[in-house]
Amino acid sequence: MKFSLDVPVERKSLGPTHPFTIQLPMPPSTNSLFGQAPGRKRYLTKEYAEWTELAGLILKRARPPKFPAEVFIGITLQDSGNLDGDNRIKAPLDLLVKHQVIKDDSRKYVREIRLMWGNVTGCKIEVRPYSFSETRTAA
């Protein structure tokens, strides 16, 4: 009696296993991403449109991998001036989604975001696969 071990197997990529890091210009504050004229819908401000275009070109040139599953995102901002860090997170996340580096910026995919201040020009973004071993507990 002969048995066949040929079983169809569906192959799915879990995505990159190494971190992706990129240096971008300082993102605009969330408070200055959109404008709204009376009687009109919201629109992108000139500052946000220019940042998105420049940062998008830099990102495309870097040929980033696509992360189809859960990720950790680290954002390091230039340690200067009087910046409100949490207002600088939205633009980079939206850029990563727009260029399909991450599938979505919802909690389903972005499992951890860490904001840091450091010796960088503009901002540095690191995206890496999320590991449950990295889970932090609140003190």
C-alpha cells in the first residue's frame, strides 16, 4: 500500500523579523495637521502636506519592509525646544500606514508605542515585530 505525503500547504509570511529604523524630519504637531474653514470640511495644512511629501520620499527611498502583524514602534524626538511629545506621534503613524509599512495604526496591530527624547535630528522611528516577551506591566 502506498501513501502520499503530498499535502497542500498554505504559506503565509509573518513579515520581517528584524527592526526597520529611519530618520525623518520633525513631524508637525497634531494641533497643526488640519485646518477648517467655515462651512468647509477639514483640510491638510500646508505644513502637514509638505512634511508628508518629504517624509514619504525619504521613506520610499529606504524601501521599508511591510509588517503585516503586531508591531512595536519606537519614536525618538530631537531633544530641543519646548515640544509636546504626544502631539508628534500621529503624523509618523499615519505615514507608516499610508506607505503600507504597517497594516493599520489601531491597537490590533500597534501593540506598543514608546516615545523618547534623544540626540537625533528631527525624529527617528523604529518598527519591529512585537514580541509578547516584551509586554510590560504597569507598576
